[in-house]
Amino acid sequence: PGHIPGSLSAPYVENLKASHGPLLPLEALRSRYERLGAVGSDDDRDVICSCGSGVTACHDIWALHLLGRTNTKLYEGSWSDWSSDPSLPTATGPEPGG
């Protein structure tokens, strides 16, 4: 039905070699998160992770932690919370830069 404006999609399953694991090698994870802009030259800025309800986004936080990111945060309400407030903007279609 939409997404938080400015957000990028990073499904946790793409951190895995197969749908039930194991985790990709760290260099593959680093490459993935560099492409998304979550690892690289702006490592001093916070990365906010969310999903549908705040559960699977924890996997992205864990992967980023393994890559040395300590300033990641979970929007625990995630899309369920955001979309329930009609005063907040929503976006549909491709993610930024996509």
C-alpha cells in the first residue's frame, strides 16, 4: 500500500545465502549496504530501520552491527504505525534513486 517517503527497501532475506540462512559473507553484506547508502562515507549519520511491524528490520540492524555500524535505530512501529496516522505522508512507486 505504500512506504515511508525517502525510505529504501532492504529486505532481510537478501542478507542470506538461502531463504533460511546462513548469512552472506561480511564483504557481500558490506557491498549490499554500501549500494543502499547505509555503509560508507556517511557512517556518522543514523540509519533508521523499519519494516511492516518492527520485527524483521532487526535483522538489518544486526547485519549493520556486524559491519561496524553502531548508530542504527529501529522504528519499532514501522509501517503499521506510520500508515495509521493520516497526517503523515506516504509514498508509492519506486524508492528514491530506483
